[in-house]
Amino acid sequence: MNILIIGSGGREHVLAWKVKKSPLIEKLYCAPGNAGISEIAECVDIEANDIEGLVKFAKKNKINLTIVGPEAPLVDGIVDRFEKEKLMVFGPSQAAARLEGSKVFAKEFMQRCNIPTAQFRAFEDPSKAREFIQKAHFPLVIKADGLAAGKGVIVCKDIKEADAAISRIMEEKVFKEAGEKIIIEECLVGEEVSILAISDGENYVILQPSQDHKRIFDDDLGPNTGGMGAYCPTPLLDEVSLKKIEARVIEPAIRGMRREGMPFKGVLYAGLMMTEEGPMTLEFNVRFGDPESQVVLPRLKNDLVELMFASCEERLNDIQLIWDKRACVTVVMSSGGYPGEYESGKEIKGLDQFKKDENTIIFHAGTKSEGDKVVTAGGRVLAMTCFGKTMEKAIEDVYKKIEKIKFERCFFRRDIGAKALIIGHRSQAAGHR
């Protein structure tokens, strides 16, 4: 069959890499793709937000399944448009995609479904928001309501920082129309984990949990980014914790969406904070996480195309997931200056040396080909991904190998996965007592 993947980042590269392994695939396209994706799929010069252009391409090229990578086209209604043309597409409807498209909608939905989350207030008027912070307890978290590429969340330790955040989001419009409304919520304390579930609207399967690292600098310092690395599995969650998350978050969300007339098909991503009171929901996303996909999907042994068809055809209750027992770690190599201003067009050297290494995959994000060279073309450039028999081995390998890839002003965190080792050592010590 012919499959089209929409998007151009690291998530889309891992989707293409995984889909390419399916015996069902005949021809794989990606629109618009990147330099890494072009090695395994035919890249098509159509942007992810050009819904009409994508529909036209899918019809002309007899596409059997379209996989939507990024959130923006989902929020813009690409699934509804494809389904109107009787084209099979993996992802949620525009109504269901509001779970990511509006943080206000998502928080109010969580309230209706009794899904645990931080206390919050929503504001459309910056002066009302400023009145609220005068009497609030700090720290607080201020979030832009709409899509902000993972950067619309600001943790504020005092009134001065909160006032500046309100100004940046609502008045300076740094996130454009995404900042027309904001959420101000209590700051939860704990460790963040990411849970991805694939749903067919009624049934669902939960993928193995991972931990993302959102801040730009080591020790979780600096501003939020789209994600600087991840590891899977995470020792933060045992079977008891996972069952609690399923019962309190995933199942109520799937049931709630169905009950409210917008059955959720596709990937439901729950960003959770593991607090002393248990799991609390920070956010819902409606697509595969990035960089979580780079560590979760390589460990999944099932045929991803089969899983996606089962989601589209409402038969996920027949699916059992099978997992690689090895640990997986990914470290994002970014352009110097990211998540602020950065330069593109820097030549990337050393990419060919890992092509025959079965334990290493380099997923491209912000890259493009220029003749026989690959150059940087974004803030997050590459994700160096390694398997290891243990988490310690995977971390050791990823940092040994990442030094062999070079581009001007390359930057990456040096502590991805360190929390897994600390938690693992604590558990071992507790077991010996």
C-alpha cells in the first residue's frame, strides 16, 4: 500500500523509519520531510499546513493511509477534510484535537471528567490576570492557551516574573494568537513522565512510558523547548503506578471524549507530574511526542502500520503490544541560540559513520540537503538515539557517539537519562535495606 506521512521533524523521521519496516508498505511519501527522511521515503514539496494540497496529492497518488505528525494540521481539521474525501487518515478529528489546541478547553474537560490536574484560572483580559496574581501564592505556571511549539509554558517564582509572562504572552504576542487567552495554575512538584496511548475511539493500548527533558540546560534549567532528549522505559513508574494512571487519566479521557460526542482516534499523549498525591495531568497532546517517539517507537516490536489501521477501523481490542527489552535514550542536538534566535545552513559532518550500527539511529529534525551536503535547517537539528542492554549502557553509548557528529555552534544537554540512573540506584538501595 501507499502511505503518506505529513511533517518534517524528528517525530516524522521516526514514524517513517518505523513504517518502512512494515511488510504492508509499497511506496512511502513524506510531505515535506527532511534530509534524513529523504533517504527512506520520497519527499514531496507540500507544507504540512497545506491541507487542500495534501488532499489532492493523496487522491492522485492513491494513498491508502495518511499519518499526520504535527499538531497544527490536526487542530486545523485535516482529519475531517481527508475523511470527507473517503481517505483513510490516522489522527483525531478537529473537535477532539481541541484537547491540544486549547489549554482552557483541556482543563475544563479534565474538570468535567474528574481527571486529576492542577488548580487553575483562565483569563482573556491581562488586567484581570494581573489582579489575580496580586493575591496568588507562588510559584505559579502561566500558559498560552493555543499552540506554541512546546514553548508557551512559563514557570514564575514571583509577581515580577508573572507580570512579565502576562505581558509577553498577551500584550507582546510572542506566541501570536495562541496567547489571546492564558491559564494561570498552581505549580506542581514532582517528576514529569509522558504516556502515549493509541485509541480507536473506544478501545486503546498504552505504550511504554518515557521521560522527556524540556528545559534547554542541564539540571532542568533555562527556558522550555520542544524537548532536548528522552529515555524509555522510565523507572519512575511501576505496574501499580501505570494502572493508577490508566484508571485516573487515560480511561476517563477516552470515555469522556466519546460521551461528549467527539470520539478520540489516534494518539493521546498525557504529560503527567508524579506528585506525592499521585499522578497529576499537566497537559494533553493529540499526536506522538517529540522526542518521546524517538525512544518509544524503536522499542515497539509491533507493526506500526497494523496498529494505525486498527485505530482507524476501530479494532484495537484485538492488539497485544510487544516490546524490546533494551533501554533506549535519545539526545537532541540543537542549533546554538535555540530556543531563541539561531542560524541555519551549517554543514553537518559525521552522519554516515553509524549507518551499519544496529544499536544507533540518527533521527533528523531541522535538516535539509544542499547538493551532497546535509545542513542545519531548524532549532532542533538531530536526535542521536542508542539502544543498550541497560540504561547505563545506552546513556554511555549515546554520549560517546554524539561527539562524532559535528556542526558549528552545536549544543546538547549532557544529563539526558541521568534521572533514570538516580531513581534506579535509589530503588536498589531500598531493596537492600
